[in-house]
Amino acid sequence: MKPERNLIAERPLAQHCPELLRPVPTAGELLPTLAQLGDRLARALGAGLARLAGSEAPTVQRGEPRECTMSEIAAGIAPLAANSLMTLDARKAPFLASVEATAVFRMVDRAFGGRGQVPEPLPTAFPMSAQLLTGRLETLVATAIDEALGPQTDGSVRALNRDGSLEVLAPFADETQMIALTLDVHETAPSMTWQLTLAFPVASLTEILGEAQPAPKPGKRNAANPAEEPFGEVPLSVIALLVDMRIGFSKLSALKPGDILPVAVARRVPLTVGDKIIAHGSIGEVDDRVAVQITHAF
């Protein structure tokens, strides 16, 4: 026979204090971390492209990360582009990488001894030569992201699928909330600029960048005001990088008065203090002097 009675737990059930839990970061909280990753990625990508093309390293500039939907990203990608669905395999975090078709055709033409000519009009699909080069670009982007993320990835970034049509590839649903990062690649021989677009679903970026930091300990701290003492009068050197160019040693040693070096002034001029970018600006003129108008400050 079974006695009927209420069961009583021997001890209270565990309850976690909210202050000890790691909150899931919002999209807005991921933007600054992605911007820092983008700076490291820009350096790694420039070196990788130099090895791929066998030429001088191009200048790679990071755009500002932005929140958007997949449909908004698709609206900015041409009908023909080198689109790749990639993943950080260890964490199953898929993301999109897209390179402009004109950049692919220029690289193919240079690989066959040309000067980087682009067919006009562009074909509706990539020929086999362009598909092979797209595979090399995927490897280069994966290696650069691995390098930017650090040793914890252990070479785990890889491509899952690719297609010249983003509509056919269909990496994510149109309404998927994404965070996009654009890298502008400026090449000097011949002079041209093209873009690499990286787009991450918020969940994937959370996996790639790691969990949010623990909640701060209770208690208030007075934030330092940079306009007040002892910081206000500290002089700092601000550098506006107008031109970043590389010259072969043989050409450098042969320079003489009257030589002309063609340069491409960046549309977005970075302003740095030490090794940290504090703002971006555009070049203009004020009172017959060259000036920089701040377009974005960090």
C-alpha cells in the first residue's frame, strides 16, 4: 500500500544571483569589438593580398560596423559577386563574405600577365579561372580572420559554399538581423579600389567574439574627465595619415629630384594617437591650408 503524502525537498533549490550571470551582448554592444577586429583584419588582409598578387601590399581601410538586415545587405551587392558562406567551424558560426566581381576579374587578368583589365560588359557568371581565384580569395580571407581573432581559432575558419549570385546562395533569411563590416582595398598598380563585405548574424558574431564580460561589481566610480586636470593640458601628437605607400628598394635607392610618385589620397583619412585610431575625416581646405573635417569620432 502507498501512503499518500506531499513530497518535501530536503534542501532549497539553487537560485542564481543575476549579478553573477553573463548577459548575452546586444548587437550595439558587439559593434566596438567588431571594429577592433576589423582593424586587425585590415592589416592581415593587406599582407595576404600582397602575397596573392605578388605585388605591393594594398592599403586596406575598415568601415564602421553597422546593424542591418540580410535584405539590406543583399540590396548593396551586385548580381555577380564572389559570395562565400563561411564559418568558424569549432563554434558553428556562419557568416557571409562578398568580394566585388570587378576585383576578381582584375586579379585574374593580372595572373595571366595583364594589367588588370575588366571585361565590359561583365558576364552573368564567373568563368572557371575566376572560380579558381575565388577559392584562393576564400582561403586568404579565412587566414586573415584566423590571424585577426588570434590563436584560439586554430585555423578553424573555412568556406562552406560559394556562388556568384547571392540570391542563389541564399545564406540567410531576408529578415535575419545582421552586423556588416566593409573593408575598402586601395591598390596602386594599377590604381583601383574595391570592397570586401563581411556580414554576421548577431548570434554568429556573439559566438565568434565570445560572451559578454561579467556584469560590473556594484558601486559607482567617478569617470575621469579628459577636459579637466590633470589630463586637460597634456599634449598629444595626432597623426593624419594622408598617404600610405610602399616602394621597392631598388626604386627607392634610385630616387632623384624631379621624379614623380603617383599617390592615391584616401577618402577616409584616419587620425591616430599612438597606435589607436580616434577619428576619421575627409580632406579639405581652410584659409589656403590643408584641413581635415572630422566625419566620425570614436
